[in-house]
Amino acid sequence: MDGIKYTVVTDKSIWLLSNKNQYTSNVESGSTRTEIKHSIELFFGVKIRAMNSHRLRGKGKRMRPIMGQTKHYRRMIITLQPGYSIPLFRKKRT
């Protein structure tokens, strides 16, 4: 699970999860689709039907007179086969 940074929780990602069984997460920009696919299938024990990805530019940040920007990142939308699911939130251990 080295390539996956975190899951994205927005209105659109929640709608995709509930209606189309699609999970949205941000991954490292250097990781490939096949690496992410194999790591998710092995770690969670699910079957992936399709993967869509797009690269998002970093946001602009100003530090006094110098204009810089944050790192670019990649977002993956993963569609699972029917009957499979990924637990998003773990229960807290006591």
C-alpha cells in the first residue's frame, strides 16, 4: 500500500461509492496503474473491474515575492466487481 496516499471524501466520491461501487483515492504521481491494481487486490482481497485515473496539478502558493506550487498528484477512481467492497473506516480498538 505504498502508492496510495488517502481516500477522497467529497460529495461526488460518496455518490459514486453508494451508486456505482466506485472508490476514489489519491495516489503518488510516480506509481503506475498496474502497481496500484495489484496492491489493492492483494491488500483488500477484492476484484477490480476498471480503473480510471487523472493527474491533478498542484495548487499555487505564494511565499512573499516568490510564487511556488504544491506537488502534482494523481487521483484514481476504482470500480469493483459486484459483491466486493473495501472497508473505508476502521473501528477504534479499546
